[in-house]
Amino acid sequence: MSSLSELRASPYQLWVVLAMKVFEAVAFFSLMYILAKFLSDELGFSDVEAGWLFAFCNGMQFPFALGLSFVLDTVGVGRMCFIGECCLICARLLLWLAPSRGLVYFVLLVLYPMGTACLLPALIVGIKRFSTPLSRPYAFAIFYTMMNVASLSVAMTLNYLRHHSDHSQIFTTILRLGCITSACGLLSSLFLREQPVEAIANPEAPTAPEESKFQIAIQTFQTSLFWKFMAVVGSFVMIRAIFGHLSATVPKWMTREFGEDTPYELFVGINPALIIVLVPICTRVCEILQIKIQTALIIGAMISGFSPFILVFSVPNTVVVACFIIVFSVGEAIWSPKLLEYTVSVPQEGREGVFVACASAPLYLSKFMAGATSGYLLKYYCPRPDDDADKGCSSRALWAAIAATTCVTPIILLIFRQQLFEKPKDDVSEDTALLKKAIN
């Protein structure tokens, strides 16, 4: 059976997971697209304060995800999705109906990251549980494509509202949209039923009893395979920071550099629009050419990692901004779905929670870094007009600082390719020995 045929024959749970990803992605981007400006324009936070709130909103997801990873392996995908959706809809309702500076701290630092830490790892594990090795690359490609369909839809909606509604109502309308789609995700989670966990790839390898899961997780941390895995996913922290800057830095930078009426959301929307088209194409090309995961990761990282230099070596204008986002998106279409696939290809069945939670650390850390640095970059290189009317924007310096960090990822992958991706022959015996030790 071909990979596409297996995808069509997948259980209904896979399509429920994909539908939930669409709903959550719409809700997520409806908040991220406006969060920086909402905090500053509506609630009076400074650039630096808004940047730190953006940072901790995303960064706090990692400790929650790590702490809840054992719960995911125990209670399963369906229950974890329901818990996450409940937390997220409460967080979004509070932001919509009762926004205040004090409440924002609780929502963005506790309730929202807790809900995201429950939901997103569960959805990723769900893709693996409800797909086969042949259909999995396409399942993750659809998963990633749908996320970008949602991002583009929110960008177009925001642009429409900017031209057809009162400015004071834009934030309220977008927050309401997030609540509605989050409610749809909550309803979808009620239809998610677990399947029995399949036997792991090596039938001779021991399986873990429920009572030893925590002990096995500790033993997992001692394997060289785990730390190579963490080194690979951790190397993408710098590139992924661009996503944070697209949400936290670009909206303020573009409106200050090119005018308040600049449709920054359409420029940010170039990214998901291209991903929708390019991810299926890149996935098919990689399959036809039999390109290994590590090769795709390196090629994509080189394209995306060096893309901000376009803004450094050119006179800033809207065309150059579009070129930067286009080049970054081409690289992302190559590396990002493969990174998701790599994340679930390493751990054994029934033990994905710890791996997926740890693999999510770079995503959360990258957004934390972007948020934490965004406020300072804007303060010193592109301040508010009322703060420093004579200074203006030093756009090249701002993007040079960003580019100096994003190019680190491809450099690391190229220099340490052999150490990161080649698995020593004794790794399997090492991992199996530790697993047996944990069970006994």
C-alpha cells in the first residue's frame, strides 16, 4: 500500500487531531498577531514590558510541558487534549471579557501556557499514534500546512477588520474569534478516543510497566541517544526565534518604519501562504529523492538561518521585507515538517511524552528569547515616535542583531553533522540495557 493510500485509510482519530490543530491554530494566531500591540496600545504596557510578557507567555510553556509529560504518557492523548482545551478557552475568555493589567499576568504567565503545554504535545503524539510509518510524513505535512492555513486566515481577517471596522474594536473582535475556535476545539476533543498502543519497532525490546514510567524517564535522560536528540532540536532555537520576531517585533517595527497604516499582517501572512503550497511539494520531493531527515534539516536551516541578512544588506522597504519572508519560508517548508517527524521518530511507543515535552523546549525558548529581546531592540533601534521623535528607526542594526543569532543554527548543524546524526552501533544496546534496568 502506498503512503497516500495508508493516509486515506487512517483511523478517524487522526482527522480529529488535525481538525483540533486547525481550531487551536486559529485561536493561537488570533492572539499572537495582536498580543504585542494589544498590551501596549490597549493596556498601556511599555515595549520592554510587553516584550517580557510575550516572552514568559511562551517560555512558561516548557516547565509546564515537562512537568505534564508524565501525565500525557499515563492518561493518554484524548484526556490531555480535553484538559488543555479547557484551560485555553478559560484563558481566552478572560482576555476577551475582562482584560486588565493584573489579570493579564495570571492568564499569560499561568493559565495560557498551562493549556498550551497540555494540548500541543498531545496533538503531536496523537499524529504518531494514529498514523503509520508510511503515512506519517504526509500526516505531519498536513498538520503543519493546516497550521499555516489558520495563520493566513487570521492575517486576512485582521487586515479586513483594519479597513472595515473601528480601530478600538479590532482587538475585541480578534479575541472573540479565538474564543469561538477554542470552543470548537474543546468540542472536537470529546470525540477523540484512544487506540491501543502498538508494539514498538523492536519486538524483542522490553516494554515498560505503568508503575515504572518515571524511573524509565530518568534512565532515558542518561542515554547518549537522548542527548543527541536534544542537541539536534536545540540547535533550532535561533532560527525559530524568527517566528517570535514576526509576532513581537515586526508589527511595531513596520508600523513605525513605514507608517501606522502599513498592513504588517499581510507581510507576516506571506509566510503561511507559501508554507501551504510549499510543504506538500517539499515533502513529496524529499520522498522521491529519498532525502534523509538530517539532510533536509541542514538544507532548510541554511536557507532560513541566513534570510535576515537580506534586511541587513538592503535599504529597508516593503519589497525587501517581502523577499526576506519569502526566503525564510522556503527554508522553513523544508526543515520544519522534518523536525516534527524527527521528534517522534526517536522515542519508543508509549514513551513519547518526555521526548516531545523536551523537544518543545527549543520552540518555547526561542519565543522567550524573541520576546525578551524584542522590547529592547525596539527601544534602542526603533522607539515609539512619542518616546524619541528625532531618532527614527535604525532598521539595519535591528536586523543585524537578529541575523547574527539565526545563522548560528546552520553553522552548528554543518560543523557537528557527524556527531549529531550518526548513531553509534552501541546506542541500541545501551538504550535497551538501561530500559531493562529500569523495569527490573
